[in-house]
Amino acid sequence: MSFLQRINPAWFLAGAAFFLPIAPGPSNIFLLLTLIASVAVPGLKSRLNVGMQQPLLLLGVALASLLWISVAWTKGSVDDSMHYLSKYSTLLMAPFVFGLFLVYPKAIRQVLFAFVLSAWLTLLLSYGIWLKVPVLLNAFPLVDPSYPTVFKLHTTQSIVLCLGLYFSWALAMGEANPASKKKLFALAAVFTVLTVFNLLNMTHARIGYVSLVLPLLVYLFMKFSWKGGLIALAIAAIVANVAYFGSETVSSRVDKTYNEVVNWSPDKYENTDMGARLSWWHISLQIFREHPVVGAGVGAYPSEFLKHAQPMGVPPHNNPHNQFLLLLTQIGLVGPLLFLAILIAHYLSIYRLTEPERLASTALFAVFAFGNLFNSFLLDSAERTLYMILVSGFLAAGLNIDQSKVKQ
């Protein structure tokens, strides 16, 4: 047996998942090794054929391909086009990664474990900086102890912690050994308490508030249908009221968001979180009106944005912090429709899963679908790569379950 044959490619997938919340460099190295392993493992053609029969993967490839084709009519520069395409091309890796998960079905659990370990590291370092541990203050001199984000900014860190929370419970649910199961449930409970306190009192990103609760609500609805929906609504109402009236931090953030929205005007730029976003969205719709059929092309957003932004006094920006609107400006109406179809296909694929993959995939869907309303996650390294890896793994898990049912 050769050295290459003795290597389990699941190690590469797990390595990429571990480093995603930390730094893109090591993660990209592990992704490259994953692609090499995918090509080296026998049966590549048959695995790709199976992958391209999955609607979710096919839609992702179609979206990335159309963005590449839009270079033919883009209003942007070559450099700007390549900047966006280098990020969107992550979608093209999904069939290769999916194929590895087919060959190594246990890899999805290893990937989830690796990501949870990284989430634990992020959480503990955040607390250490908040508590002003000297060695950590020296290691992270640019981090404000009163707002202890570690490796990433608050949006990504809050998503990492929320997904780490749900993945922890999923791993505990899927553990077969009774003794290990109890330990994993205990760790998941501790992680949940620490994460809730961190998000509500330390880093308090607004997307974190939603990402804490929304996966549970979607999960209850999917598991118990309309009864689950009613339970989810009741939980949402209780949590929202307790959080708003019980935490001054939460109420101030919510009130601030409300005031920024109601006071926004397209005629006056306000340099606030929602004020800036609303101006970006407004300009994005103007770009679409000028290029309604096929968009302005994949690299055109910065230059097209600038044309409308300057008269309004809006600073230059390279994306509207809304993935649907960004695709709308780049390739027209087909862009957000394809992206919506990807999310719908992901949602429907969850019904093929059993625990623990069902809970983990539901959490990923809820956070990614909501987050892209206020961010452009296909441009963000950690978010888009994690989504590509895990969706591929969950699809493979669902296919393995279907095949086992047929054999029975």
C-alpha cells in the first residue's frame, strides 16, 4: 500500500473545518489537499456523476458557471472580476468534496468535531481576553477586552459560536457509547451557557441573537410540522421578550437598529450599521434597473456602485451586504433565483437525514439563509467554505441513508 493510499482524506476535510474560524491560509492548504485526494482516490468520474445528479450541487455549479460567463459582458475590470470569481469558484469544489464523503461516510462526524473544537478555542480565548488574562492580552494586542472578538470580526465569530453550539448537541445525539454520550451532552450544555452569555453580554452581534434561536425554531417546525411551528412561535416570543426586557445590551441594540431603519433616507447617507446597509441596498437596486436583463457582470459592482454613490455622498464599497442583491446586480434576476433555489434544495434535503446530521444541517441552513439577507457570505472565506464542505457532507449522508433503505 502506497503512502497516499494510507492517508485518510477525512483528515484534510477536518483540518479545513478546524482552521476556517481561525485563518484562511491553513484552511486553503487543507482544501487543496482535499482536491488532490479527491482526484487520487479511484472512481472520481462515477462520484462526480453522482454528485451532479444532486439538485443542490447542480444549482451551485450552475450559479458559479453563470458568474464566470458574465465576464463576457461585465462592466468591471479584470482584477475586480477575478476577485469575485476566486470566491464564487468555491461552489465548483462541492461535487469533489461530496464524492469524498461518499467514500468516507464517517468523515462528516470528524468534520463536525473539528469545527466544534475550533469553536471551543474561539470561545475560551474570547473569555480569556475579556477577563484580561495577561498572556492573551499580549497575544491579541489589537483586541479590545470589552468586545473580545478573537480571530474574526463579530459577525463571523457569532456564527462560529452558534453553529458550534448546535453541532455540539448534534454530536452528542449521535454518540453511540452511553458514557461518551453523557460527557458530550454535558459539554454541549456548558458550551451553550458560555455562548449565550458571550453573545448577549460580551460581543453581542445582532446576527448572533437570531442565530441562537432560529435554528431551533426551524428544527421544531421540520420535526413536528404545524405543532412544531406553534411551539417555535411560542419559544420565539418568550425568548424575544426575556432578552429584550432582561438585557440592557440587547434592548439597546434592538432600539438602535429600529431607529436607524425608520430614520433612514436615500437622500442622506448615515454612517450606521443599518443606515449604510440601506444605502447599499438602494444603490444596488439602481444598478439592477440600469442592467435588468443580465446584470452588469461579475466584477462590475465597485465601479457601478461608485457612479451612484458619489452624488449621494456614500463611500465606495464592494458589496451590498446582501447576497441576493449582489447577485442581482451581477447577473440579473436569475442570480438571486438560483441562490434561492440552492437554499430551497438544501432545506428539502434535510428531510432525507436522520440524527445527528438533521439537527446540524438545519442549523447550517437557518444561519446561512438568514445571514445572507444582511451579508454576502459567498464572499466570506469562512462562511462560504464551511457551507460548501458541510452541505456536501450532509448530501452524501442523505444519499447513504436512501441507499441503505433500498438494500433493506
